[in-house]
Amino acid sequence: MGGTEHLNIQREGATLVLTLNRPEAKNALSLPMLVGLYDGWLEADADDSIRSVVFTGAGDSFCAGMDLKALAGKNTGGEQYRDRLTADPDLHWKAMLRHHRPRKPVIAAVEGYCVAGGTEMLQGTDIRVAGESATFGLFEVKRGLFPIGGSTVRLQRQIPRTHALEMLLTGRPYTAREAAGIGLIGHVVPDGTALTKALEIAELVNACGPLAVEAVKASVYETAGMTETEGLAAELERGWPVFDTADAKEGARAFAEKRPPVYRRA
């Protein structure tokens, strides 16, 4: 299990918890954070005993976006990881879920600020929980910048276009209730309990057949841009093989025997 000084990785049963760990800077993105985050996504993909991922931030924020001091050319540390970025110039986009989609479901647990790059990474997650005082938004245009983490493409596919354009073009903050109202997040919970709720959801995912879960997630994303006819055909191609797995047979037996299933990914 890896991690860096700005990214903690730990296990909670079958869930891998990735925690942005730079609370003194509201978890603004840094090179050590991005390297650790990408390694965490790879670990989740590679380890079949991991059924889900919870993505959160330490302290009172999820992520305040890019480190503007680093953007201005000031040294913020992490030079020992520079060779990783040189070897893979796409690493930061993979870490931010722009160019990488984990196989396992990713559940975001948000407290405090989740703005700019934080809101952009949020769009790469699957299920989203936020404390009631959380703040969301894409502030880039207010700073003369472009939200290049994928928001001009993804946001309009995840929430109504009028709301997407308002968020993108005004750069204003959104409360958790507003974010839930437009469909950006799914749950608003009391402050300080987002991680607990996310782990509860992860346990529900973990109790399901892992092959089925991964196939369902893959089907949802790969059919998103298809016509209905194309999507239904792709769904059959993705879904039918699941019925021939040992997991499917175990699920049926467990239901008949009125007991919890024991899945083995076969």
C-alpha cells in the first residue's frame, strides 16, 4: 500500500480509502498528491480484494483545486516525484480522473471546499456524498483560466445544460443543497459525517457480486454516448457473460437458501 506525504491510502475492509492530505492548503493539488492519487487508482484496479474506493480529503476541505502558487512558478516541494511526471506526462490527468476510469465504483465524501479542480475531480467519481456546509464551484473563469480538467465536456452530461453553463460561466460558489438540487451530488448529510455515509454506501456495494458491479459500471459509461439501439446491443454484450459466472450461480443459491452470498470473482 503506497501513498505520499500529500495522499494517504488505507483499507477499510474491502474498501480502499484515498485521502487528499494537505489540509493546511485546503488540499490544493500538488505533485506528491497527484502521484499518490494515481498510484491509489492503480492499486484499486489491480487488487481484486478491493471492491470499492472512497475518495475524500483531510481536515475541513475536500480539494480547493490547483495550487496557484505552483502555477505562479513558486516551489511547493515534491521535486523527488518529478521523474514520475517526466516518465508519464499524462500522470496528472490520470490522477484527476480525466484520462483514467477506475474499474471499481468510486464514492466521493466531501466536506468543506470542493471547488475548481476539486469539482472537476468530483465529476470522475460515481457516487457523491457531501456535508451540508460543503461548497462547490468552478472558479476558473474568475481567474482568467479554463477548467481544463474535463468540466466543459462532462458537466453538461451529468447535470442539465443550463445549470452546467451557469456554473462554468459565472464562477460562483454553490452550496451542498444547490449542488444536490441540480444533480451534481446525491446525498447531503450533517457536517463531519460524509465519510461515514460514503463508507456505508461502499459496504452496500461490497456486498454485491464484484463482477456484476464492474460490468454494470462499465456498461453505464461506455453506452453514454451511444444511440439507444447501439447501447442496448452493447449492454447485452457486456451483461450476458455475467450470467455464466460462478458469482451469478452463488447469488442464485444464496437467494434460494436465504443466506448472504459469498462471492469469489469467478
